[in-house]
Amino acid sequence: MGISLSIPDILQYVSQHPSGKVKVAVADIDGVLRGKYLAVEKFLSIIESQFGFCDVTFGWDMADVAYDNTQYTGWHTGYPDAPVKIDLHTFRRIPWEGDIPFFLGYFVSEPQRIAPPCPRSLLHQIIGQATDMGFRPYFSQEFEWFNFAETPQSLSDKSYQNPRRLRRACLAIRYCAAR
């Protein structure tokens, strides 16, 4: 559920938050949020530009084990920082951290370097293309699962092979575009 505050109201909240910090995160290629804290002064200084975030985000798996065959980043590049922009429209408060301000960021392309494999950058690109074509894009997710007519014991007895399917279920909220 989004928070419908204006950008000035969001920045006022950030400036007045007693923690003096902001949490920012980017999504890696597995959809895992990788984040860090920024001092409020640093955050306010980069909201119109960008800041550096280690590109190892795209060089390791969910268990933080470095890939050994990547082209974008790795030991061969030294895992440098890459530019990230903050999306102020993603503002949230983290209730279990004293309502600290939270924002999502996305990696931006650099000259002379291949584009980062950033899911949010791709989303921004697709939204821009759809808007340029006169569409107003809406996005959502699809969830799909299987229900089985099994118990833990019956699955164990079958060595977890060939479970009897009860039915397939799908909850889909599809992409829509309106002109």
C-alpha cells in the first residue's frame, strides 16, 4: 500500500526523522533487496543526481556467493560502485525500525560500460517506452501453484516422487495498458 504524500512532504519527513538516516535498497537479479543506510544529509544531496552502490549486487547469488563467469562484474572489474538513482515515489516507513524512511533505487547506465542487469531499470525503461507510445502502463504479478492430494507420510512413502495432483490454481492480475 503506497503512501500518498507529496515530494516536499516526504522530504520534510526525512529531514525531521529523529534517526538522522534513511534506508535505501536496490533489487538484485533474484529480486532480493540489497540495502544500506545513508545519513540524511547525504540522502538529500543525491536525490536529484545519483550515488554509488557496489555492483557486486549483480555478481553474486542469494547466498552471497560470487559468480565465476559474469561479464558485467566480477574479480576482473574489482566490483566497483555503479551509479544508482533514488525513486522518491517508492517512499515507505519501516515500522519495525522506528518508522525510518525507506526508498528503492535503480542502477543507471554509464558511458563505455554495458547496461546493468537491474530489474527496476528495465521496469523504468519499459514504462518510458509505453508512455512514449501513448499508453499508460499498469503492472502486477501472477501467482501459480499446485495443490496435491498427499500427506507428509504418503509423500515420504513415495520418496517424494509423482505426487497426486488435486488441482492447479492460478491467481493472475494481468498487465493492462490504456490509451
